[in-house]
Amino acid sequence: MQFSKSILLTAAAFLAPFAMQADSISPSPTLSLDGLTFSNFTCSTLSSGAIVSPGCTASQSSSGIAVSTITIPGIGIEFGASNFLAANGAVNDVRINYTVTASASAITAVGLYFNAIYAGDAVSSVTETIYDTLGNEITQATVQVGSSVFGSPAILSDNIALNGGYTTLNVTKDINLTSLANSSTQFSYVDQTFTTSSAPEPGTSALMGGGLMLFGLVLRRRFNNKLAA
């Protein structure tokens, strides 16, 4: 899969999905959409080579990493930057942490998507690790695109069902771009989606519990009456 650097830049710009107004990831914003709240964002970057990784905070020299809510390909958030890029031996790594909370439902699945492309011997990957509120790892989702030198099959999206329903999740996202000489890789966005299932209202749960208790008492009385007959 071979592209010139100019094609990489043009393609990445046109592949970005529609997103709502973006906020800089630092200082940490609080975003809400469809019963989900995203907060406690932290970000760190590490780069080597001539290409500098996008900054966590917008500045005069860099647009920074922006975060926004999205509805396509699902309900969630998008991290975008104009220079998620590594070329000619550069390595860029970005680590992002945040918390997602569901107010009236339980999160049952997560999805991960990006629009990476590459030329020559290069690879882009995003690994997302999901934790519960106690710090226990629940699962990982990974997307990656790169040359066979890195042994990386192309995975542009990953959807994983959780082992139950969660109202709060802590997320660590590791974004890595690695290139060898005369090679490059780039993408412009990483999407994170969340699938939720409705949780019963407290009043509904109480009614269901009371109904089951009453049903049990009726069955017990009938059983006792049969024994006495």
C-alpha cells in the first residue's frame, strides 16, 4: 500500500467524520451527550525525530489535540489533530486518559475507529485499555495499520462487548506512530464509541421486587392449604 506524502495529507483531511465543536484536550473539558459524560482528561506526548507530535494544549506552533462528541459511527467522542504523523524515522506516542460516566444506563460495549494510512515501512496503532473504578482492567481494544515489516494486519475498527454493565469506566488510550527511513504514516482522528443498555428506574425495580415477593407468598399459602386439606 504505497502513497505519496501529499496524498496522505489530502486523504486524511477528507476521511474525518462530522463532529461537534471541539475543545482542546488540555485543560480538561467536560463533555456530555445522550446520557454519557466525559471528564478527567489527561494527556502526555513523547516524540523522536524531525516530526513533533501534536501537543496536548493548543498553542501558536501547534493546533493541539482536540476532543469533541460524535454521533457517527456511534455515540461517543473523537480525538482529532492535524499532525498525527510520523515520517523518515520519526516515532510519536500520545497517551490520553479520561473517565466516562453513564447517568441512566449501563455501558455494555466499546468501539474504536481511526483513519490511518501509511507509505513504505511505517505503522500506526491505537490501543485502548478499559478499567473499572477500582483500577481493574476489563478489556482492551486495538486498531492498527502498517507494513508487513511490523507484522501488523490492518484493523481499522474494533468493537468489544464488556463482561457486564458499567456506569463508570476509566480509559487509557495509547496512540503510536512509527516510521522507518523514507516512510510515513498519518491519521487525523480516533473515534471512541459506547453502547449502553437502559437500567430499570429505582421505582420500577422496587415494584418488580414487591410483585415477586407477593407471588411467592401466594404460592406458599396454596402449598400450605393443600397440605392441610
